[in-house]
Amino acid sequence: MTEILSKHINRIAEDIGISYKQVALTAGLLKQGATIPFIARYRKELTGSLDEVQITSVRDLLHRFEELEKRRQTVLSSIEEQGKLTPELEHAISQVSTLSELEDLYLPFRPKRKTRATIAIAMGLEPLARKILTQGHDDPHKLAAGYINIENDVPGVEEALAGARDIIAEWINEDSRARGRLRRLMEREARIISKLAKGKEAMATKYATYFEWSELAGRAPSHRILAMLRGEKEGFLKVGIAPEPESAYAILDRLFYKGNGPCSEQVYVSIRDAWKRLMLPSLETEIRNVLKQLADKKAIAVFADNLRQLLLSPPLGQKRVLAIDPGFRTGCKLVCLDEEGRLLHNETIFPHPPASQKTQAMSKIQNLVSAYEIEAIAIGNGTAGRETEQLVRKMRFDKDIMAVMVNESGASVYSASDAARDEFPDYDVTVRGAISIGRRLTDPLAELVKIDPKAIGVGQYQHDVDQKMLKQSLDDVVTSCVNAVGVELNTASKQLLSYVSGIGPALAAAIADYRHHHGAFRSREDLKKVPRLGDKVFEQAAGFIRVGQSPNPLDRSAVHPESYGVVERMANDLGATIEQLIADKSLRERIDLQQYITDKTGLPTLKDILTELSKPGRDPRKGYDMFEFDKGVNSIEDLEEGMVLPGIVTNITAFGAFVDVGVHQDGLVHISHLADRFVKEPAEVVRLNQKVMVRVLAVDRERKRINLSIKEA
């Protein structure tokens, strides 16, 4: 292992708070192509039982340091090509641990475009600048007189002095000590200041909060940073970030201003010019990028946490469902689905205005419930959702039928997608949308993986943040959720299979194609028959797939095939079969795990095996919990201050949570109204899809804004 890599591993270990060995072994597994879920679940002995969050941090920090190393080599090569790489400079460059420090050292050697300083140097004024910067007792005007040269565009003393000051200003700007100290000043004392852009008063009302805003940039919460930057991008705000100039001048004066000779006045002027014209714009851009990255990271973390909660929402399970995509003028699209989510029937009813065929619609729903042995009704929560829910709840069936409002965000995105066209080429988008609503009720994870997570609408500023970072984070979440739950090999869609550890879209399509042509898989081992699916992929994927039709009960569990031999030994030692071992708790209690520890299988894996044998293949998601809105509240006009209503959390942001109370407009519970105690993060006290009671604090019908409180409900 190289010295540089070893240094990076040390840094990562310190940052995350784990051992050097844990980082090094995890880095090795990642380099070999192991996925994060696989490492977290099946390589605990090697990593010291690191969880997915820690392993993800190792991966991301390794990537950051790899990028730093690439840039370091580029910088060294560039300076060496210029013939200016000294041993001292090479050592300094090799020691820096951040990109900003590296760029500070490279700045004097960076190939320059034409600047005021390079023009002055071309005029032959560099020696004059050096004499002035020494701040000796020479008269700068007399010194400058020796550099007057009409041919070099230096007609007089003032022009010579101006050129020398430009050169000094650039030297100050390129001084790594100065930039480092000013960067720390920016981090400590810079304020972010937002003002209304001229002539935008009428159009910028949504940014009224930021027309005259100032706060310490380092303490500004992520949602305010992103709001101001969005306002600036849209042309409504002017945003600046800077410390008090006197603080910057004080730092630069200590470094460059001697104040003991006639030349010092020229240096004094150069210092102020360097700060205003060169250093502040550069450092402001840098701190903007830093603040944006931090704000992005925070916003993405909120989005990722919301997405995880949404994907792991309790499934209703394998039920026959009648799904309704409600509408007024275009009617309500009905679909009937079997236990596997396959389409059995579809048609359209028109219970609402303008057609108002309520009686016929109710009769049709009752007939379909009976004909297709429907067990639950899923109703989309969009336009006409509450009206359709009320209609269904008035109906009487010959058995208990649950009617559930389903969040349909992103259903239209799915219905128009390639995935939907591939699944249902003979049906239009309205039928596909209704199918998606029904499937979201029975298995939200399996259905939502078909949609771009950004279309689900459970984040803040998702279109403003770094899109590459957002995609990586959301892909990590989807992958984590899919592998935590496990995937049934014979029923999973291509999209769901693509998130299984080690598989990806191409192999997922190959698995689906093999299944289509050869029938259901009979065991995990059959997976190896899929073209291009080798031993490495099988190792990564096998533990996360389930084969319900397999005669081997371990194929229906999260026990990895590499550990089947261990389970067989346990059963043989007890004189039992694997089926008996799974069924009989008293048998499992007799197992002494210490007897089965080997070089490859340690106590963490053995404990996982024993836990899995007690509930093989059990879905880790919670059971489904019914919820109903207040029957007397259907629109924002029905809301009154002081009302206490049931609601469901639909989105969590850095500043609070949004709650659906059934009026087609979510209300905001500000962070200060989430609990009686101080709350730093909304996710501390609420989760997505949580059922809550809220009190209505204020209703602005014109702007369609609802303020709610949980702590006063």
C-alpha cells in the first residue's frame, strides 16, 4: 500500500471514527466490486460489522481522495513542465489534504489568461514592482521614472506605478498564506446578503423574505441558502457573500504592509485592490460552492431519508385490488388486479360532474368487487380523490372491503414511461396510471422503483441540488431498501431486479428473458444458468433473492448459499432436518454458535443465520395500518382555525413537515410546532406516511396555504 493511500485511509478512519483496518479491508472489498449491501450483510467479519452508512462514507471519501490525487498529479506535471518544480514545492504539494490548499499552491503557476499584471510585466515593470514591495526608503516616483518607455506603452510615472501596483496585487492574490487566512476569515465572519433585484418587485413576491436579508453565511440553514441562490438564478435577487472589508485588510496588512517607507503607500493601495478586485471575487465563488455543497448535501439527505421511509412503507400484501384513478370530466379509470398485480379488467365510470352518473358508477364497482373477488379498493389522492373516496365509503358490500387513499405522486410519470409501455403495450396511460395506484397499495417498493425518485416529490429543492450527487444518493437508498426487503426471483420486475446487489439493468433484463423462455426458477442455483451471470455476480446477489418454489427452505431465506453448509451441520448435529430446525425454536436454542466458528464464518454471521432461521424470508416492513381523513373536511373551504384533524405526513423538509388532511393541499407544520421540546431536525419526531393529529393554526385560501401544529393538537 502506497504511503499516500495509507495516509488517506488514516484520514477516513479519523473522519468516520473507525479503525484503520476496517477502512483498509472495506476499501479492498469495494475495489473488488463488492456492493455496499453485500459488504454490510455478508462480510461483517472483515469489516468489523460496519453498517451501510459507514461503508458508504468510506466509498465516498475514497472517491474524494482519488480525485484529489488525480488533481495533485496534474498540478505536479504542469509545474514540472514549466521547469519550476523545486523539492520544497513538491513536498508542500504532496502534504496538502484539501483541494483548496492544492489550488492555492498551484495558483502562481497556473497558465494565465491576459491580466492587468501580465500586461504590466510585458511592459517591463516587474523589477519596479519588486523594488516597491521591499518598501525601502526610495522614492517610488523616482524609481518609476526609470521605467518610462513610450514603445512599451509606459508614457509616464503614474502609468509605471499603476502597472507595478497591478503586479503586486496579483502577487498578493497568489500568496498561499494570505489565501489560507482569508479563507478562514470567510468561513468565520462572511455574511450572506440578499437584496431585491431592480425592477422585479411585482414578480418576486415569493422571495419577499429575502428582499433585505443578512446573516452569517456559515450559520445559514440549507433551505435558506438554496432559496436565495434559486432567487438569484431566476433573476429576482442579488446575493453577495463577504466579511467586513476592514477585517480582510487587517490580515493582508499584517502580511504585506510595513508602513515604514515612501513605497508603503503604493503597497497599501495594492492590498486594497488585491482584495476587492481579485481575492474577494475568487474566495466568494469558493465559499458559495462550499455553502452550496453543504446545502445540497443536507437537502439530499432529507430527500434520501424521506425516500427510504416511502419505499419501506407497509405493504398491504398479496390481495386482489380494485384501483381507481379519479377524475371529473374524464371520469374515473377502474382496474382490477389479481394477487400478483396482473391486470384482469379495466373500464371507466363517471360518478362526478359533469356526467354525475353516481348510481351507475356505484353499481359497476359493486359488480366488479363481486366478480373479481376484490379484497381492497385503492383510490388515488389527486383530483376528485376525496369525492371518490366518499362515494366508495357509502357503498355496502357482501364482505369487508377496505378503501384506502393512495399517494399517486409520480404515477403519471410511470404511465408514460418505457417501463409502463413495456409492461402494458396495449393500454393507454390512464389504465397504466390506475394499475400503478393499485400496485402501490399492495407493494409500494416494487412499484416505486419503476419511477425516477425525483418524480415522487418527497424532497426540497431537488432540482436545484447537484444532480450527480442526488442520483448517487437516491440510487443508494433504493438499492439499500430493495436488498433489505429481498426480491422474489420469479415475480420481480426487471426494474426491481436491477437494484439487487451485483445485478444491474442488463442482467435484470437477461433474468426476466430467461424466466420468460424457460419458466420459473426452481432454486437459487438456477440463477447461474442465466447467460453472462457468473460466480462473482451470483455471490453478490444470491443472499438477496428469494425463490418461493424452491424445495430448499434456505432459498426462501436471507441465508447466503455460502453458509448452507453451516446450517446443514447445525441440523445434522441435532439429528434434525433444516425444515425442523426452522420450525422448532427449542432446537435452535440448543445450538452452540462457538462450535461453528471458522476462519471464514465468524460470530456475527452465525448470529445472523440463527436470527434468519427464526423468521426465514420474513418481510422486514411493518404491517399495514388503516387510515381515514375527517369525513366532514374535503376542501380548503371546509377548514377553520382551531380544528383538530387526522392527517398523514407527506413530506419532511429541513424547516418542518407537510401533512395531508384531505383537502388537496398539504399543510405545513413548522419545525417550531412539531413538539413541545426543541427540535433540531424534523426527522427526529416525525416520519413519512406517519398518521398524526394536527390543529389548524391559520388558513390562507387565496394563497392556498395552511399552517398546522402537532404539539397543540
